[in-house]
Amino acid sequence: MLPLPFDDSRRLTGTNLYFDGAGAVLETVGVLPDDLLLGAWRKHVVRARQALGWVDAPLVVRRHAGGAALAITAPIDQLFSATEVNEWAWLVALADAAGLDVELHAPGHPAAWDEDSALHTLRAFAAAERRPDLLALVQAAEARGLTVLIDEDALSIGEGTGACAWPLSQLPAADAVDWSSLHDIPVALVTGSNGKTTTVRLLAAMAHAHGWHTGHSCTDGVFVDGHTIDAGDFSGPAGARVVLRQPQVEAAVLETARGGMLRRGIAVQRANVAVVTNVSDDHFGEYGIHDLDGLAKVKLTVSRVLGTDGTLVLNADDGVLVRQADGLPVPLAWFALDDAHPLLRARREQGGSTCGVREGYLRLFHQGSHHDLGSIVQMPLSFAGSAGYNISNIAAATLAAAELGIPAATIAAVLARFGEAHADNPGRLQHWRYGSMQVFVDYAHNPEGLRGLLQVATQTLGAARLGLVLGQAGNREDADIRELAMVAAAFHPRRVVLKDIEGFMRGRASGEVADILRDELLRKSVPADALIECLDELDAVRGLLNWAHDGDVLVLPTHGAQARQAVVALLDGLQLTDWRAGMPLP
């Protein structure tokens, strides 16, 4: 049987890379999507829409190196039917234009060789899925400017203290809803390749210090006022829904990762502010994204939910973002390491908001006023001013907080203390000393993140030895895994322990990533006897601690949630017992 000529045919439940609103998308594979083929696909989508009574709307084609993404809008209550429409239209187009045998997609799906039968099947699918009660509620909420969140089990209207949720099986009539009790709350979205979670945590701390009961979601879980509601990776739409349905939440900061936006879209219909921290090589090859420009377009999807009142906070030091921001129809606020950056100066002249460092101090310009927020080297998160990437995160969170209405004095007070305790930013640039030996733990999950971490960790290395634990998620391309090894090799480590990442194998066999890393490290002249394989993350860390001498620097990018908790607990325990390099581990 021939493989299907498409991949990742999926629902889009919210604003996405292709359009505002809901619909479906599929990725073509195996066939060059030329104009003739795409024209046939469009014709059959239009035919199916007419048969189902859907409103006519633009169809979106995004060509890329692996083929094309074909996206169609659809009613929010008929998204499974929309995937069937999209698949059928593509298969019929292939049969008509390329002569491909497509009988493999039946039975159980619309027949690509018989239009009357196919439209009959599609009408049956749509009729079975149609929910007039759900549509009535959504339309009534939209008319009142309220956010609607829908998942497999429930529908909610409003956010936080102004939200109400119902099971999908028990939706009320629109005129039975107490609309006066429903409202939205201040919402910030944070995306980017690196620094998302740190920026989310810092901004959430600022919102909490402002007096709001604050919920936030990130790769580590869902939290309200710093207390864990649920653990795990909640950087997508599911995390946003959990936060925004907490009845005590008065403001929300939502990590909004690339994967969730591409798989389903953005959960919310509107936000007050959105941050894009940066764009760097990562996740290439997934969902038709093959280069930095494509990745930046995904990240900038957050601008679609800002309207004319929200603000998009961007990194002026990121050339790709600067280039793609030109012409975006939303208010922009710029941050940079240097407050004298030309973009920041120009933005201030226009009355817009900026944040950057001038003469060692963080400077905020907002609503026509300049604010001195304190010395960068005195801010714990900056690691005495050496962690440039965290200074960028500080500036991004500061701008977002100002746009949410948080006073400069409150922002400055949080910056003066955030990062002093390991619990402030767990798993991100955490630092321990054991006599003259230093240990760094960070999430660094791509080449740019690892480079930044190693630059901070090795600034005082001198003649001491560098030890490193190294691994990568299995869904990265081989070239991305090799680039991570190249970054590591550039810092001349004396010991590299190669690991798997539990929960992140994603189709790779155990040890497969380690083999690729080893091969590239050897190619970059790292001695073979410096390379050790220990696939379990915690055992890899313990092995490196046993190897270490006084004065060494150990860098431990740790990714699995359980492994990271165990590593931090181990390191905290060693510090409490005054452990030193060379002593037995407990």
C-alpha cells in the first residue's frame, strides 16, 4: 500500500500561523505541490464548503522545502470534518492532476474517486459533529468581547476571576448565562527560542508583587502565586486553559511555545502584551519550518491576538525579528542590551516604550518618562552582569510588566531580589559552590542556549577543567544535534558525559543521540578518552561529580523533569553537608 501523500493533518483550534480563528491544516509529502495541483485542491475545498454550507474564506498555502502546508478555515464546531475536507480535496487533486492511486484512503473516509459519495459522507460527518448550542455561546461571548476556551471536555467563557466553565455535554442556552459576572483579565504571552520560562517567571513575580493573584504556565507546569497546580510541560494551549480557568487568578503569564502554536494555534483570542525573546536554530524540519525566517513567523503569530490596544515586545538585538517586525500592524516596544541601540532611540522619539542598559543601569522608557531600575550587576538574575541572555530576559519582562500597568518601583524591587533563591528560577542558571569547585544547572536545550551557558560558566575557568553533561531531544535533526556538539567542543571540555533525556526520545533509540554527539565531538578534536556514555541523566551527573577535582567547573544541562528535581536535591544536599570534590557521594 502506498503511504499517504500528506502528514500531520490536524485541527487548528485558535489563531495560528495561517489565519485568525479555527480550521485545519495538512502537510503535503512525496509530491511537488505545483500551481496546477494547488489549483485543483482549492477547487475541491470550495466544492466541499458549498456542500456543507460553510462561509467562504481565503485558503492558505505555505510552500516550504519539504512541500507545502494547506490550511482551510472552518466553523469551530466542525474541525474534525474540516480535516476530512482537507484530506479529501488533496487526494482528489492528486488523482486528477497527477494520476495517483488514492483508493488507499477508504473505506471510512470520503471517496476520492466518487464526488457524490464523498460529499454525502462529508455532510454526514458535519451533521454528526455540528453543535448549534456551542456556536450560539461562542457568538454571544464574542459579541461581548469575552475569551472562549474550548477543549475536548469543556467550554469556558471569561478568564480567571471572571470565568465560568461548563461540560460540553451540558452547555447552557446563551440567554441563561449570567454575562454580568464574566470578564477577562490581564494576559501576557511569552514566546521565543530561548529565555521563555525565565521571562515568564520573572514577569509573573512582578505581577504578583503588584498585588495580583497571578497564574503562569511554562515548560515546568502550571502555577498560581508560585504554588504548583500541575507539573509537566504546559507551554501550549492546554497550559493556558488550565491557568485561565483558575477562579482566583487576576492576571496570567503564559509561555506560548512554537509547537503548540503550530499544532493547535493560540488558546486565547486576545492578550494585552506579547513578548518574543529571540529566534535561533531549533526544531527545524517539523511542521514545514526549515529556517530562521520560518521560525520567526511562527513566533510572531502572537501578534495576531494583540489587536490595536496590545503591545508586542521584541528583541532589537535579533536581526531576524527586526527584519520581520517591519510592517506589523501592532504597537511595538523594543529591548536591547544597549539602551543607545538605534531602534530604541527611534522608538523613544515616537513616544513608544523601550528598555536597555546604559552605563551599567537598566533604563526603562514608558509613557514619556525615563526610569532608572537599578544596577545590572546587582540584579541576581544577571549573574553579576555576566549573563547577557538573562539581561535580555530582564529587559523583556520589564517592558511587558510596564505595558501591563505595573509601576516602575515595583519592577525595580523584584529585579533587585529575583534569582537570589534557587526556587525563584529552578533549572535555569542555578549555581552551586563546593569549595573552589563550581556547578551550573540549566535547561540549555539548543546550540545558542548552550553557548550562553558555557560563556557564563567558563568566564573564570583559567587553568581549571571543564566537565559537561550533554544530550539532546530525539526530534531534532542530525545536523542540529551535531551543532550542539560543535558548540560544546569550542569550549574544550576535559570530560563530556553523553546522556539520553527520558521523556524526550521522540522516536530515537536509546543511545542514538549520544552516538551522533560522540561522532561530532571526535571530529572537532575532543579526545576519545574525554567522552563517557552514561545514558541516565542522574547517573551522568553523579559520574561527573565523582570525576571532579577542586577548582573544576561542571556544567549540567538537565532536561527531564524528574531528573532535574533529583539533581537539584542532590546538589542542595551536598551543600548542606559541606561536601567537597573527591569526597564520596551519598
